[in-house]
Amino acid sequence: MSDHVEVIGTGTASASPDVVVVDVRVSVEAADVAAALSGLAARLDATLTAAADHGVHEHDRRTTGMGVSPRWDREGQGITGYTAHQALRLRVRDRERVGDVISALAGAAGDALGVDNVSLEVADPSPLLVRARAAAFADASTRARQYADLAGRHLGPVLELTEVPAGGGPVPMPKARFAAMDAGGVPVEGGESSITATVVVRFALGPA
């Protein structure tokens, strides 16, 4: 194998998130399964209508889970009723309307509504990944050039380039509050989301 130097380069790109993801759950209790499911359907219909009325389009609404479970007495011996639930993930593309959306959902579902999580994301992370890859390669080139100089050698062309698989999607990096949800006045942190790329690059080493 020809003389070479192999280095690892990392690069990060960040951008302000432009989508707020709201995970909600609608739960209804009733004496029997049929009544629980019927009540859930009615509350869900009102909830989804409220979401649509406040700009959450159909392609931004997704069911993430649902089920029916029995409720037991304190002794755990007898069933006292049933709880039907459905979890929804809503993407709000106008960050300034998050409070209005949650307030509308609460008004439609009442006490049946639960908010499980509110997070932020970048709608299209592709440009971030392109920038992160470029930064990672530049980092690898800088490292390799330094090692070549230290060894008194000339840095040659790339012999092999491998991208290390990412561990996940964009990572939120909260920095500043951007809104307060009307439902309870809960502050939601904005800031930036970042993507990191890692590459392994093998460069040829030429003569001094």
C-alpha cells in the first residue's frame, strides 16, 4: 500500500427551526369499550377540525398511536371502565401560531386533551447536511495537511472517502425563547437545530 495519512473530519451546520411539532393525546373514559371509542371519535373529530381551522394541513397531521385499556378498582380485582386514547403529531409551520393552535385544541377536546411534547425542527434539513459534509471534508483536509507538513511530506490526492452514518436527525440547540403558548403561558425555547457530519478520508502522501 502506498504511503498515506488517514484522518477523521467533522463538520456542523445550524439553522433556526421553522416548524413546531406538537404531540398531543386525546383520552376518553367510559363504562364500556363501545362508549369509550364513540366518545373518543367525537373528541378527535372536534380536535382535528380545530387544528385544520388554525392552519394545520392534513399532511401535517399524523396518528402516532391509539388503544383501549381497562380501568381497575383500587384492589385491582374488578374492571370499573375503559379508557380509549389516540395520539396525534401536528406540525405547525407558523411558529407564531403555536399558542393559538394549542388553545383551539384545548377548547375542542376539553379535559380529554393532553400535550405530551412540543419540539422544534427544520422543515428541510438537506441544505444543512450539505453544509455539514463540506465542513467535515474541510476539517479532514486541514488535519491531513498538518500531518503531512509535520512529516515533511507533500499531501497527495484522496484515496478513499467514507461517511460515518449519522446517529439521528437534526439536534435542537435551544438558545432563546420565541413564544409563549397561550394554553398555560408555557415558554417554548427557539434557537437553532444542528446537523453534524463525520467523514474518514485517506490521502496519499507524496515525497517532500
